[in-house]
Amino acid sequence: MPKTHTTTPRADGFRMPGEFEPHAGCWMLWPERGDSWRLGAKPAQDAFTAVAGAIARFEPVTVGVSHGQWENARNRLPEAVRVVELSSDDAWMRDCGPTFVVDDRGGVRGVDWEFNAWGELYFPWDKDEMVARKVVEMLGFDRYRAPLVLEGGSVHADGEGTLLTTEECLLNPNRNPALSKAEIEGLLKDYLNVEKVVWLPRGVHMDETSGHVDNLCCFVRPGVIVLTWTDDPADPQHEISAEALEVLKRETDARGRRFEVHRIIQPGPLYMTEDESRSIETRENSISPEAGERLAASYINFYIANGGIVAPRFDDPMDKPALEVLGRLFPDREVVGVSSREILLGGGNIHCITQQQPLGNSKETPWEA
Amino acid sequence: MPKTHTTTPRADGFRMPGEFEPHAGCWMLWPERGDSWRLGAKPAQDAFTAVAGAIARFEPVTVGVSHGQWENARNRLPEAVRVVELSSDDAWMRDCGPTFVVDDRGGVRGVDWEFNAWGELYFPWDKDEMVARKVVEMLGFDRYRAPLVLEGGSVHADGEGTLLTTEECLLNPNRNPALSKAEIEGLLKDYLNVEKVVWLPRGVHMDETSGHVDNLCCFVRPGVIVLTWTDDPADPQHEISAEALEVLKRETDARGRRFEVHRIIQPGPLYMTEDESRSIETRENSISPEAGERLAASYINFYIANGGIVAPRFDDPMDKPALEVLGRLFPDREVVGVSSREILLGGGNIHCITQQQPLGNSKETPWEA
């Protein structure tokens, strides 16, 4: 019988696993709002469909869709992908979805963070705020309601006690202005059951999420990190990545290990075109992307599936070397590149639109007959 | 991988089981529309909550709710009941939900009938039309799309080849005007895998569904039927029930058995009060119930759960004898009466708002941890 606990995952022996640990499946949402996605979201729907299809080769995928888009989504998505009705304000399951935590006996529970649309950047967010709770309820899992405004994309766990995040995002006054850094760190430790939080200064240049870590760097496995990079000292991203590298070089993880850090050269720089900008609706309460604006493009924004890596491609010369690095870093997984510029135009990438559900002792996924 | 078959359940060896066969659980919807339910549906929500709670004592219950009512439903329903987002135009899961069929190896599939809101009685019905498909997809079951306008409440199967229905409903020109009786019977045989359809003339007096059989009579088990009854020859229901009894006495079932028919004396007659009528919204495209209108009250409109019977009560002198008859007919099940006048005011009763999901070899219900 699902319930909402008033204790914490830490107190109950639940921890956030690494994304590279086994999954029961992957959750996504369906893009539709015209002020986030150009041309009525049709190109984005194609990109999301390609991502869902790529992940579905490795593990079950469920896509949450509003009633109005249900049939369109069902008709476009591959048959193997499950479609469920799930209203949202936008389509970033990583950020408004639950963060799953597991215990040593295969139990899985969901952490439901407070959500304020990346610092009240888009209005409204009442549907997004309920996504995590609805997913956890649909699964019949128990839930924690964490008293912290946080998006899933702003943290990466190694599953062994270490968390990566950025000060730019988590200490931003648009999220939790009443909480100190120590208080925020305390809540992360309580709700994700980690012992050490590694604070990187800033996220990717021009990232509208206030610098989510999941666009900057992530764990390949405990002790091993991959970081977006540019060798061009004139690119503002250079200083950002160099600062992060410096922190990672002097830090150790919760188990006392030094980090092994790999780099992937970023694409571009890439910019929003005039045509792209013009085909996005403008609204008074939303930020409007302008033609010529630098896009926060990074290969780090990939999804780790069971036996696979689903990574962004930008039709850029750096695609090939980037996917090759991923292939070397994940020798036991098949790397699949998906052309994701249409997701990037909405403000994120493949990792931002996905959320892994850890395997636990999950009576597997009910929808795989 | 769920798919929509273009074959028929009969061709694939799937049959509609009797409601008395084992269930994986029960599906319901949440009432909210003000022109169906008085006082903004709050009294009906209490009644649905009581029904869901009663059934949840015996088997898992899932309630489908619109986004706007999700939190209200979650807060009112017992913790044991699962809430999922599922938009609908009204709340009659029996009629717009899937009819599940099973095969001998424990497989379960869903039949998705065409739905036209009981002969275009209420407008609109686009959301209701999609309920069956969404439920089947959520479960990951395969689906049949039946080329027949039909509501689940208009048929009762014994699971051994026999189907009960009414001519008043299935031959009504508001449903399938282009199909002959033989063609309709052929589709019932193909999609429910029965050999014999027993046609009763009419449903309960004043039943706005055009006389659904599930308010008139049902199977207790193969060969045994219980029928609503009145001994008052001046009551129009007397002739209706007597006609049905006559047919049942001369008919045999698919296995050649004669029917054993039990009777339950109806409550009342019951009528809509002035207060009740006034507290229902009126709309141009909906029928408006009038004060003094006879209500189609019947004890037959109960739900058979695993080990339980959840039956209507009307705070009527006939409640006690009716529940006693059910207790004798179902000696291995606990009979629970639920006060259901608020459901009756909306045009149906407990059976109409529920839909059993047969057990099959269902990896049980995923939401029961």
C-alpha cells in the first residue's frame, strides 16, 4: 500500500543509485507547448520519438502524455514504447519527475522534490509539480516529499555516497533563497543518502537551467567522470570547464578516491537561427529565445540505459570523436547517437528528457508481456 | 509488446470470463461533471470512495482521474486505492472501459468497443471513447478494436459460452442502426467468444441506458441467474421482469442447461426529489433529470469481487432482504452493502462504475508492493 513517508531515505536505508546501475525502465514526457518547441512541437516530437525508440532497444520506456496529445503520441511512438496519460507543463521528465531511491533488499521509493520551473522561468508549472507524485503512485511505490526546490538534472550520484552538483544552480536565490549552503547540503545528504557533495562552480555557458550539472559532467562509474570541454580560451565555456576540472582534481569522493576525469570536446559553438527563433511562440510569461543566441550544446547530456548509451548528435564535426570517447568509456554498452538539435532548441537534451527507474526487485515492468 | 489485433478473440482463443472468476483487480473512474452529479459531484465522490474502499478490501482498485481532480481524488480515496491520471467525460468504467478476455494460458487482452455515450445521450464523449484504449495500454495488454457500439453494462457472460443481453439496448437504433440482430449477435460471438446469446426483451423501467442488462439480472455462476423483481402488477417493472423470467425459463444456455432463476425484490419505487434535481447543473446537450422522476433502482447492480459482493443499499426496507438473498446465493463471499443513492441519481449503480480485470497469469498487480 503506497504511502508518503515523513522520514528520510537516509533514515530508512534508501540511496540514489548511479544511472549506470540496472534499470527497470525509463520514463519520459511528450513535448507539445508551442512556446518551448518550434513549429507546434512537431520536430521535437520526432526527436523525442527517436530518443524513446533508441532507449526502447535496451529497456522498457513509458511516455507520459496529455489527453489531447495521447493519440498523436501513440501513433508516432514505436509500438514497444508504452504511452500513459500524464499531464505536464513541459516535457523534462529528468527535472519534474521523481528521483528513485533503492535499498539493499530491492525496494524502490520515489523522492518528490518541490518544483518551480527552473527558478520560475516558465509559467505555469502546476502540472509539472505533480508529475513525480503521479509516476510514483502509478508504480505503487512509496514516496518522500523533500522540502527542497530541486530538479533531477542538477544532481548526479555515483551510488556510493558521492553527489555532483553546481553552486550556480543549487545556491541560486531563484530556488531556495531561505536555505544556506549547509542546509541544502544537509537535505541532499538526507534525501539521496550521500556522504559527500562535490560542489562545482558553474554549469554550461548559457544553460537556462541555472547551470544543471547534467549538461556539464557525469559519472561513468564511481570515481570516473566525463566533462564537456573546449580548448578555445576565448570561449566562455573554457573557463567554466577548467574551473570544474580544477575542483575535481583536488577533490576526493565519499570513499576517498581521487577522480579520473575524461573530457569530450563540445560541438559548435551552435546558435539559434532566425528561422528557428521565429517558429517558436512567444508568451508574456515565458522567456523567448532570440535568433543568434548561443545554445548550451554538450555531448554530456546522454542517457545511460541497460547495455546502451543514447547520446546527442548535432550533425557537427565533433559528433564522431565524442561518440568514440563514449564508446571507450563504456566498453560494455552500445553507443547510439540521436540527432537532438530540436531538443537542444527547447533548452536541454537527451538526459534532461529521461528519468531512469532503477530495477530494484521490481516485479519487472508490468507492461512487458 | 502491446499491439492492436485485427483478428478476433474467438479466432485467437480468448473468451470473456464470468465476473465471478478470479480478478487481478478492479478499475473505476472519478465522478466530477456537474450535469451528471449533483452539488458539484461531492456526494457522488463520497459514494464512489465508499465503493472503492469496499472493493479494495477484496482486491486492488485503480481509480482513473482527470488532472484537475487528481489531488482531490487522492486525498479522499483510501490509501490502498491506486489513483492514475485518466481523463473521462463521465465516470462509468463499466461502459466505456475495456472488456477483458482471457485464454487458457493465462493471457489477458482488452476489447475496446466503440462508444457513443448511450446512444448520444450526453455530449461530448471523446474522452470516454479513449478510456478503454488507455487502460489496456497502461497494462501493456494487447487490444481488439470491435466494430460495434457497445457498453460493458449491456452484456453479462457466464464464461462458458453464454451471454445475456437485452433487445431494448442492443437493437436500439441509437447504437448500431446499420446492423441487423444477426450481425450484432455475430459480433458478440466473435469478440466475446460465446456460442449462445440469450436476448431478454427489456431492461429496468426508466433506465436511461436503453435498458442495460446489468441492472436487470446477472449470473451468480453458470446456469444460475438473479433477477430484479416486483410483485406489484401495477408497477411497469412487473411486466418487464416477468417477460425476462419467461424467456429465461424457456431458454437453455450454451451447454444445454436450463437456468435456475432467483429473484430480488426491488427497492421503492424511488423518485428524484426536488432538492436533488435542483442541485444538478443543466446543459443544452445533456438530459436533465426532473424532480419526481422514477429512478431505475435495482439491487442487481452489484459488483462481484474476489471473495466479496459489493451491493447497493438505498436506506429502503428492501435492503435487508435483498442483501440476505445475495448472502445465500454467494455463500463463499462476504456481502458488503454500500449506500448508493448518489450513484443512482447519476443514472447507474455499483456495477456500472466498476470493471473487473481478470487474473490471468497477471504478474499480479504491480502496485501492490
